[in-house]
Amino acid sequence: MTTSEENDLDLNRFEQRLALQLENHAPDSLFVQDLKQRLVSSRVFARRREIGAILVASLALLFVASLAFTMVQFFHSSKERSK
């Protein structure tokens, strides 16, 4: 085995032991709900939603513009051929 394979194996063993030790320890539902609410209302999450909306709108505009350009080129070339 190479050194990286041995390290991967050691890391996998460590992860398995840690998972066994922590399997009985889970956060309660109140903690999870509180954390979820704080994350949803955080500024970072809101900024991420805004950036996502801007990205989607930009891609939609780019798609519509390229579609319009293609249609104009198609009609222009068919008009030239009909002459």
C-alpha cells in the first residue's frame, strides 16, 4: 500500500470509530428548529438568495437575447435566399 492509501484507511477507521461513539448523541428538535430559523433569517442566507435570483434573471435574459438573435439571423438568411 502507498502512503496515501494507508492514510485513507486510517482516516476511514477514525471516522467509523467516531461515528460509533457519537451515534447516541443527536441534537434535540428544539435546537435544530432554532438553528434553522436563525440561518434562514441570517443576512448571509438572504444575500445568497438575492445573488441566486440575479443569476437566474441574468441567464434568462441571456437566453432570450440569444434566441432573438438566432431568430433574426434565421429570418434574415431565409429572406436573402428567397430573393
